[in-house]
Amino acid sequence: MAVSRSEFSYRIGQLQYLDFQDATPRLAGLLEWLDSDPKGAAVLQELRNRDIQPLLDAAGFQKPPKPKTPEDVAAIAVCIIDSAIKRETEIFQIGYSIGVHGSSSHIQDTMDEISRRYIRPLFEYLEVRLFDSEPETIAAKVSRVAIVNRMDVFVVHGHDEATKQTVARFLERVGLNPIILHEQSNRGRTIIEKFEDHAEVQFAVVILTPDDVGRLATEPEEALKFRARQNVIFEMGYFIGRIGRERVFPLTLGNIDIPSDYSGVVYTEMDTRGGWKGELVRELKGAGFAVDANRAFE
């Protein structure tokens, strides 16, 4: 049997939304159908033979695998489906075991996150491999299959607990997953190792609160100004260098001394009227995040 593009598109269209209760048999049916075609079976076998065990071994309860290539993403997706079939369990259970969690405790949120990270990119990968015949075209299109994390947002903060919680809960409300470093498990890692492991994001909110004071050594003591913590400034610079200033959203609270070296960075005041929320939603959308703006001001 030869898999046709029209039937492939139809089947994939039926799988764009996956309910956590029946995702395993529906995805199993897709793989069984592809395995009945020589070309489909060959592509799936390539993915099954791919050595992704180091990626899975590095994952943990709060740390999903970090694929480096579209092939890795597709191979992890097939592994998740095959594992659920073999263990006669649900897809979301396999997701839990490799550290994939949704933005809330709802099971469907975890299923949606698995689909976003792995299942839908698998569909894109399969379409390219099955229906593009030119090697150059295949290579170019496969390289564009998304492996970008559009759910996690790193929250850099100082000692102001209430402000941190306000920002984190707002991010959850619009459907995103705030990453707060001290809430993540240590698992024997140093602080910098833990930071690097969780900094694989495409957006960061930096909260600059007046936690410290400082002045030039040549200035009188009356020149002391409120400043953000040094770790906050360090992490802001890290994210500006890593993902670009357009993906870093600095929020200021109160009368605070702003670093002068970060030219071109726009700071947003965390006003009591909540205007900063609209600014944040706009920047997140501009960075490609699927934000539920209707929930932003509930």
C-alpha cells in the first residue's frame, strides 16, 4: 500500500486535537497505518533506531528532554507513542515520566504540551520525509521543523515575593509556564548548572525591585540609590546575550537605579493599574507565543 498525501493530510487533520483519554489508540492507529507502507515503515524505523537514550537519561521529573535536531524531536515522539502502546497506558503518563508537564495540574494540559513539543512536530517531519523527493528540499524543510519551546517563560526576580508571585500567576493565567529557579529541584546540581538547565527558554521576564542600595566609591553616602540584586542584573544580561533583547521583558518597581550599559533595552514600570500586563502580552505575541489574551485581565 502506498500512502497518499491526501489521506495523510486527512488523518493528521483528525489528530490535531488529542484528548488524553484516547490519544494512545488514535496515535497507535497512525503508526500502524504508516508501518503498512514500505516508505512509511522505513522512516519510522529510522526514528526508532535513533539514539535518543542520552536525551531521555538527562530528563527528569521537572526537566523534559532537550532535543537538538528535528530528528530528535520526531524520535522522541515515536518513542512516547511506542512506550504507551507497549505498557498499555496513556500518552500523558509517558510524558510525566520524562518530565513533560502542562501549565496546570489538569491532565489535558499535559497532553496538550506533549502534542506541542513532540507530536505535532512529528507530523510535520513525516510529511516532509514521505512526500518530498529531492534530498536538498527534504534537508531544508526538515531543518525548519519547530523544536522551539513556546511555553516556558523564565522569571528572574529579587527578594520581592509578592511581585514575583503576581507575575508568575499572570503568566499561568494566559496559558504559559513560569520557570522560577528556586522552585525547581536541585538534583545534586550547582546553582549555575541548575540555572543553565532551566534557561532553555525563548522569553524571560526580569523583575527589577529595590532590594539593594549602591553608589560609586567616590560619591558621598547621600548618593546611595536603590538597585536590583546583582544576580538579577547578571541573569538579565545572560538572557539578553542568549535570546536577544527583544525577548527579554524588564519590569521595574518603584524608584530604582537602572543599569546604563544595556542600551536599547526598554524598561516597563509595574504600575498598579496593570498596564504592564498589556505590554507583556504584546511582547509575548511578538515573540511567537500563543497567549490567551482574553484571560489576561480576568
